[in-house]
Amino acid sequence: MIETESAAEMLKAFSHPTRLSILQELLAGPKCVTDLEELLPVRQANLSQHLCVLRNANLVDFAQEGALRCYYLARPRLVGDMLKLLGREEPVIKRSPAQLKADKQRLEKARQRQAGSNSQIQRSPCKSSST
């Protein structure tokens, strides 16, 4: 079963273009903050905020060597799979008003059938066992 709070936090972390760019860069390998500053059009203060969001979602972590802080993916397979899914082109399914009306009518008929079959079910009262 999915832990909804952490899943929601993770999806929020994926929901910003700058964070997606950071994750794409880290997918290629660990990067120090200075490397990310050079690769992305983001100022250091803004970059730090985005990295904090990604850390709180347990998507990235860092190793510190002196003054250098180098980030890496904490969950590389998950991030890689998610970025692949987000990059996939899929056709958008559009339904005409006539198709939507037909779908609604089919759904209504199915609900009526289900309601009718539920009313015909005979329910027997629970019997208590006597010992």
C-alpha cells in the first residue's frame, strides 16, 4: 500500500520545471552546487531552495567535502522511471459530445441494472448460535 503523504510530497517535488531540470542533470551523475549553477539558469539561492524540496522528498541527498556540497539521486531508479514517463508522448483521447452522451446513457443503464439486481437479493437475518 502506498504511503500517501510521502507520495504526495514526492509528486510535489516533481511538479516544478527547475526541479525536473535538476533531476535530469543528476540522473547523469552527481553534481556539486557550482556545477548545477553553471548548467542551469538558476541563481544559487533559488537552486538551494529547490534542492531542499528534493531532499525533503527523499529524491536527492548530498555529500559534503569541505565547502563543496555535491548532490546525487537518492532514488535513481524511481527518478529515472518518472522522468521517462513524463517525457513520453501519448495521444490525448478526445471524445465528441455524442460519444460522451452515449457513455452517460450506458452508465445510467448499468446503474439501473445494478440497483434492480440489488433489490432482488433476499437477505437472511443473522442467526446467533446457542451453546
